[in-house]
Amino acid sequence: MSLTASSSIASSIASTITSIASALSTNTAAAATDTATLAPPFVPLVAYNNSPSETGGDSLTEDLTIFYDVSGETLRIELGLAAYLWHAEGRFGMDDYGERAGAAHDSGYFYSGLARRKSALSLVLLSMFATAIVGFQWVLWGFSLAFSHSGGPFIGNLENIGFRNVLAQPCVGSPKVPDLLFAIYQGMFAAITPALAVGAATDRGRLLPACVFIFVWATLIYDPIAFWAWNPKGWLAKLGYLDFAGGTPVHMASGSAALAYSVMLGKRHGYDKVHGLPYRPHNVTHVILGTVFLWVGWFGFNGGSALSASMRAIMACVVTHTAASVAAMTWCLMDMRLDGKMSAVGFCSGAVVGLVAITPGSGFVPVWASIIFGVVVGIVSNLATKLKYYMSIDDSIDIFASHCVAGFVGNILTAFFAADYIARLDGFTSIKGGWINGHYIQLGYQLAGSVAGLSYSFVGTCVILFFINLIPGLSIRCDQDSEIAGVDAAECGEFAYDYVEVTRESPSGVEIEGVEGSTGSIAQEKGDVKE
């Protein structure tokens, strides 16, 4: 092509772009004129009037939306809520909901992908149960216990029971967000947390007792811990503990609860104290899909926790993505040192622990620090997957290592790298920062929050499951025949896949009720359930 021809083409393109820009400018100006003519008078954003009404005012006589910029903070939280709901849909594939809680469904894909075929559907279903059960519990009294405007240092009260008076008054988290929006957004955190914990029921936990556990645990464990950390009246919040989006209330609480659930259930049939119960994840594609949902949803999880359309929200999203990216590759490299292979499951596991670790610090730390978060948690959590063998606990899908350990790492690193200027990016938050600001006592505050949340959740979970197991009809564990046949068959009567898969995996001589020809086609001893 000649130089003259190239110049001619370039001139034509430039001319076309100029014409399009001119047309768009003309159309925009015309649209603006039409809007100004047809739209009702503009109502400017005004400061909250400190209405004596607990609801923030009377909607029949006042315009309650004038207190909130619906194009800014409110829209930002609504988008965060939508992303968090996406997050919920994907989590059971791998192991966050944003978690994974929608709040719980990401967990479903993630968890079920890691599990065996005969338990895949029950894990997805548990995530759905968690969303529904906590959705009711949160409206009934969960929100009031965690985020009421009054209360002591350890728990809220029931002034907002049934969402009573939850409407337009500014929430306890931000003067720029109304109670009602804040309530439903925080409800997603409440849903994902027990959904993460009940993943420990993999292969041997019954569904009905797990449902009872979800309701009781959300009330007695999650709500108090959320109050401690996030309600301005909570003792951890007053102490100076920093947790932007759930390092302790969500991840350490769910991870320690999963460990306790594993202890109370006991080991799966065929578990070996040296090698555990080795099997390959039945659907790595589901693991990857769950991770994708989690990764996207986590932007609503962390970014939305800024409770504003601000630079702080943007920073939270940037560090979230960076930490997950670095941790994913770090985990892969840790696995390669053992067998020389780049594992898809390893990559996904690393991404999740990176997301978990950055959660408490996402609104406090600079971008460069998120790289350190990713490297440290990728190494520590990878090594922590071996702790279950030393503790002789059958944590079937490594929830403790992925959430409790990763959450602890994030809490501690936040003490080192929290920066006052990052928190101030929203225009009003003021903190003393961490070690990079010379505020060394912050490490003590972070340790206090971590130890308190872990110990309260672990002990409380053991107590709750102990008493549930005593109730007739609520034995928390399946019998051996049901475990061998699969939780899907015994508890759901349905399967994630067609009957061919069930037949192939069922040991010889084990017949699944209601499924014709369901006796196993592979000769195995009845006691051997390894795949």
C-alpha cells in the first residue's frame, strides 16, 4: 500500500470520527434540552434533618429520597448488592453470596465441584437453604441483633425486630446510606457465612439438622461477632479493630465453625489417618465456574463495603483483584514444587484465599501492599491444608485453611499495612492506621479480634451441634449405608447428574431406593468407597 493511499485512509477515518462526535454532541445537547423541559423540578441532595421519627420521616408527607444521592452512594450499594448476589450463586463450586452467601450460591458451585458426584447436589442445595433461612432470620431479628442503633458492647437489641422502623434513617455504617438498603446488603454477608461453614457436612452430614444449625448459628454466633466488629457500639469497633468487609465475622467465623462441624461429625467412612480420603474433585469445570462467580462477586463484597461511590470503593476493588491474582499464581507455584504440574484447582484455591485475605484490609491498604497479601496467604494457606492431618480432623474441602487461616493472615497483615490516607479516600473516614503509620498497637487489636472471633465461633458451634444432635430426628450425621450410597440419594432423592453416574459410583450391592438398576457396576468391597 502506498504512502499516499495510507494518508487518504487516515484522513477519511479522522473525518468520520469528527462527524460522529459532532452528531453525538448535537443529539446530547438536544436531549438535555428536552429533559430540562419535560422533567419535574430538580430536588437537590440535602443533609439528613435528624427527624425524631425512627424511620427517618413520614413518606406520606415527606420526600425521603432527598437525604440520599440516588445516583451516587445508593446506586453504588445497589450495584454492590447485585454483584454480591452473583457471588452467592457461584461459591459451592469450589470450596464466599459475595462467599464465599448470593451470598451462598457461589459456594455451591465451588464446593460441589471439589466434592464427589454423589454429594454434589446436596452442597448446592445447602447454599440455597442458607440464603433462604438466613433471609428470614435476618428480617426476623438478625439485623436488629447486629446493627440496631442501640445496644451494649456485645449484642444489639430487638428494636428493629421484623425490620420494624427500618426505612430511611441513616444506617450505623454511614450517614449516606439508608437503613433499609444497608440492611439487605448486610443480609448477604449473613447468608454467605453459615453457607461456608456447612460445607463441612460434605459426604456425611444430614440436611435437616444442617438447616436448623444455620438458623441457630446465624443468631447466636454470626450476629454477635458482626456486632462486635461493625456496629460502632461493639467492643471490637470501640477498641480500634479494623475489618473492612469480614475477615473475622465472615471468614474466621465460618472457617472455625467448619472445623468444629468436622470434629462433631467425625471422619468419613474409609478415611485414613495418614492419607485422609484421597479422591479427585469430580468436576473441575464447576470449581472454575464457582471461582469466576466468586471473583466477580467479591467486588460487590469489598467494593460495596465502602458504602459510597468513592475513590475508597475503587481502591478496594483494585486491591481485591491484585491480591487474588497474586495468590492464585503463588498457590500454583507451591503445588508445582511437589509434582511439577500447574493445577486448575490449585489456581482456584489460591484465588479464593487471596480474596479472603484482602477482605479485612481492602478499604485500608495501598495497592502495593495487596501484592504482599497475595504472596503470604498463597504460601501460608497452601501449607495450612496439611494441618487437618496433624489435628486428625476430616476437613473434607479445606474450609479451615481457606477461610479461617486466610482470614487470620489478612487480619494480621492489615495491622502492618493499614494506611490513614487510604481510609480517607471516601472523604470522611479517619483511622490511626497500622505499622506504616507508626501505630504499632494495631497488631494487638487485630490479634484480639481474630482470637475472639475464632474461639467464640469454634466453641459455640460445638455446643450448638451437640444439642441439635440430642433432638430426636435431628442426628447430624448420615448412617453408613446412606453415606456409601451418597448424601444426594439419601437426603435429596435427586442427583446432580443422570443415573449413569450414580450407578458407576455406587459400590456393588448397594441399591439406591427408587432408582431402578442402581446397584454398582464396579465390583468393590462394601467398605471401600474410594474413587
